[in-house]
Amino acid sequence: VGGDVLVLAEHVDGRVDDSTYELIGKARELAAALDGRVEVAIFGASGPAPSMGGADVVLSVQHASLANYTAEAYERTLLSVVRQREPRLVLLANSTVGLDLGAALSVGWVAPLAAYVVGIALEGAAVVATSQIMGGKVLAEVVLEGDRAVCTVVGGSFPADDGRADGSPPVEEVAPPDLSDLRTAFVALAKSEAGDVDITAADLLVSVGRGIGSEDNIELVQELADALGAPLSASRPVTDSGWLPKSRQVGKSGLKVKPKAYLAFGISGAPEHLEGMRGAELIVACNSDPEAPIFEVAHYGTTKDLFDLVPALTEKLSG
Ligand SMILES: Cc1cc2nc3c(=O)[nH]c(=O)nc-3n(C[C@H](O)[C@H](O)[C@H](O)COP(=O)(O)OP(=O)(O)OC[C@H]3O[C@@H](n4cnc5c(N)ncnc54)[C@H](O)[C@@H]3O)c2cc1C
């Protein structure tokens, strides 16, 4: 059995997702320990991204039915590629795409699957995955028995920079399996309506949680955000209450953000929230409860009352 680690690249509109680089970085570490290679499979794109230098080989599969994601075509193609290559481990993002494909691959390839993975280690020859269960409230260590395994990895678990490298690894064209009898076809990509700010594109986010108390108080943090030139994002209770639009929600059922800095005011740091922002380079938290779990991920924190701190910061910035 070889020690290769195969990563499936995810891309939309020709842009490779950050999660792919996170996986490539981790795959490099694991493949080195397993004496194997990092193989990155990319379906339907015209070629590998210029920053895929971290891969030892790019496996490119081209077919009209792979240009856009459909579960049926991608499942069949991934299984075909994996059967040809027989890697030790397949890494997918724990995204809607990865969750679809991981389960199907596990069944088709007859390999154990760990989903919601936030850590992967090797113990001897065994792959040991750390998985979030109960919505992230409990972490389980799972030993994946046998000589093949599949993991779907939660975004932000590993640094993307480790996997992003210039250079052009050799590209192998791999023939697609028979896709002539597909029962599903891609029709159109429905994007949510533009108009609101894109919090995923911001370098700096001011984020507000239930600690703000009421809709009337949102203005207070909005003023700070304006003074910093940053958009306002929020935890779910704030968007559920309609105090800010849903497009501002960070977390499991909201958006995944990776700003250079994330300032959290009155956010407790529930696992579902952390899932969306733990990849931020710098996290600063203001929460009056010193036991709040947000402080476990924050680089800097204060237990000051946000109603004292926020206006003082705004004044300082505007003054
Ligand atoms: C399936 C599922 C999906 C979910 N998806 C998401 C998601 O996408 N995003 C998300 O955010 N949540 C999500 N949640 C909800 C999540 O579990 C938490 O309930 C939510 O994140 C809590 O939001 P919060 O931190 O704003 O509120 P709370 O947990 O109520 O925390 C408010 C915090 O404010 C602090 N505070 C109060 N007053 C002040 C003050 N004056 N100054 C400073 N601090 C103060 C308190 O100490 C407290 O820690 C999801 C839950 C489930 C089950």
C-alpha cells in the first residue's frame, strides 16, 4: 500500500477555494510521514491554479459534465480516480460538496469516513482523526482502521498558507469514467442577491452578538465599524432577530470569514460561531464573562462592558 494523500480541489467560477490549500498543506505533512506523494485532483477546470505548487502531481479530469458540480457526476469521477490511484488517504473539505462526496466515496471505495474533522494525526500506520460531534460541543478521536480512509475537514482547521505555493506541478490528464448516462444535469448557479456588503471579502470585521441587547444598540457598533472602515458582521441571534441581514451572519449556518482581524463584541463563542471565524488571523474579543469560550480562540480579550468600550474606541478613532 502506498502512502499517497489525495486532495480534491474545490473551485467555483475558476477560483480555487481556500479550503483546498488548507488540505494541501496538511496533505504535505501527512504524505511526508507516510513516504507518499500529494495528489490534487481537479475536475472540470481548465488547468491547475498557479498556486498549486504544493502538490506533487495534479490529476486533471475534463468532461463537459464536470464543468460545474453535480453530485452524480463528481461522485462517479472521484470514485474512478481513487480506484485508479489507491491513495492511503483522501481529504475533502467538510463543505456541502465534500459532505456529499465523502459519504459516497466511503461506500463506493469501502473505506472508513470521518466527517467534521478538525485534526489528523498518524499513530504508527493508523490515521487518527479528531472529529467534532454534537454540533462541535464534543471532540472525538477516531481511529480509521484499515489501509484506506476518507476525511472531510472543517474549514479553518489548518493554515491555508502551508498549502499555497508557487510553481507548476506536473499535470496528468486522467480520463473521466463513462458519464453518458447521468440522470442529473447542471442547470444554473443561483447566487444570492448582491447589494449587501460581502463580509467574506473584508480584511477587518467588527462583529456583534446577543450581548448588544437590542436593535436600537446596533448603531453603537455600526459607528465603530464606520470609524474603522469595516463592515459589521454578527452572530446568529442578531440576524435571527432581524437586527442585521442574514448576509452578515458568521458561522455554521452563516458565512465562513477569514479576515486579518475579527473584533467580537458580546459574542459568547459557541462552536457554531467559531466554525465561521476561527481562521481569522487575529481575534480580539470583548465579553463581560471571563469564562466565555470566545476567549479560548481570542488572541486578545477584555472583560470590559461593551457599552463602555465601544463608544470609547469610536471616540478615540474619530478624535
Ligand atoms: C445547527 C446550528 C447552527 C447554528 N449556526 C450558527 C451560526 O451560523 N452562527 C452563530 O453565531 N450561531 C449559530 N448557532 C447558534 C449558536 O449555538 C449560539 O447560540 C450563538 O452563536 C450565540 O450567539 P451569541 O454569542 O451572540 O449569544 P450568547 O451566547 O447569548 O452570548 C452573548 C454574550 O454576550 C456577553 N455579553 C452580554 N452583555 C455584554 C456586555 N454588556 N458587554 C460585553 N459582553 C456582554 C455575554 O457574556 C455572552 O457571552 C447555531 C446553532 C445550531 C444548533
